[in-house]
Amino acid sequence: MPVYERGYTHWQPSGRRANPAWFVIARRGVMEPLKRRWLLLLVLLAWVPAIVKGGIIYFKLKAGNLMDLVGGSWTSIEPEGFLRFMEGQRFFVFVLLAITGAGLIASDRRENGMSLYFSRPLGLLDYIGGKALTIVTFYCLVTLAPVCVLCLFSYLVAPGATGADLLFMTPLRTLVYCLLAGGSISLVLLAFSSLGTRSIFVMVWWTILVSGTETIGAIAEGLGRDGLQAVNFLGQYHNAGALLFGAESRFGVSPWVSLGIVMAWTGLALWVLKRQIRPVEVVS
């Protein structure tokens, strides 16, 4: 039958509720980058330290504390050891988030996607929430997921030596930390993305923020200027995490001060996002 003879096709409900807008945005933001093989290889490469740590933990549980002399607190199965592990993942966090998050809002602004997004029943909270969830997912992929696997592996290797605390409390602490830290970091990166229309420039700003402040912090540590280490962007998240994991501060800055700095970054990012994202924006 020709198309013009079919008449109007009435809408037939499927019986299923539509997914929330933020979930649809996040799902697309996660699935699209994962179609690139080189990105999958980068994620697998980010799991290499977890494999190494797993091997060290195995020999440690079998051979005693001799392996502590080799790896120090990084090989520890105490909560502090897993916080140090996530701190060691900062390079992969920096690279992976730059690749997947730099263009999340910048590309929408460049392609006039804001008017298309907000012409539908979509709120600002759903838009930012979906974009932020995309970044948090990749953040947890190289921090939370390896820690949970390592905790389960350690418990299976020697249940009597590790105890239930490693199986339940450490993953729970890590989950809370990754959701809070990942959410804050994602908002900061989205704020950078909302300030431009080209992903490459957002990546440059992100590099200056992460690598530049880390370099300043390292120089300050070498000069004995502990107060200047407060400029280390990712370092403040790890230092604030010491409150949750019961660890000692590795910087010359109190974890409470680091927590205040993290909250300031988060508040500034929210302010920038609210000012930059306009539903009727048109970029020529």
C-alpha cells in the first residue's frame, strides 16, 4: 500500500514509562565515547595499576608483611591504602575526563544545541545532571570500580586475614568519596566546557588547572612552603578524603581546609554554569 493511502497512524503507548531526561543525556554521553577502541584501551591501561596492586596484595597475604617494604602504604589493604591507590590514578582521571568531558557543553554551544535541548520539557537541573553523570561514570570507572574489585579479591584470597570490614566498609567509603569528589570535579570541568565552544581550548584550561596546580604544589613542597600546596586542584580532593578514610594528611594543609577549598570550587562551578547555560542561546 502506498504511504499516502495509509492515513494517520494513531499513537499506541508501549506501556513503559519514558526514561528521565538526565538519564538519556548521561547514557548517550557514556556510550558514544566507548565506541572508540582507543578509549577502551585507555580504560584498560588505567586498570594496570589495579592488577599490579592485586598481585602485591596476594603475595602480601601469603608471605606476610614483607611486601610492605616494597610498596609502602600503596599496597596496604587498610582504607588509607585504597585512598593512596585512587590518588595514584590521578593521571588517568585527568586524561580520561579531558577526553570525555571537555566537549560536553562546548559542542552544544558551538552547534546551537541549547535551543534544541530546552525546546523540549527539559530543565536546567536535568541537563547539568545528565552531563555531570557522564563524567562521574568515567571517573568511577578508573577509581571506584578497581577498588571494589580489589576489595573482593583480597577477601576471597584470605577471608580470615581481611575481615568483613574490607568487603563492606571500604567499598562503602570509596563509593561515598567517588560520588562526592567525582560530582564536584565534573561540575568544575563542565564549567570550563560552558565557557568555550571548542573542546581543544577546554582541554588546555583543564590541563592548566590540573597539571599546572600540581606542579606548583610540588615546587611548594620542595621549598617547604606547605601553605602553597592548597592550590593543588586534585590534591585537595585526596586530602579531604582523609577525613572519610581515617588517613593522615599528606600535605601541609589540614583536610578540613581542603574540604573548604573543594566546596568553594563546587560553588564557583555552579555559579558559572548557571550564568553560562541559557536555553535560548544562539552562537554564530
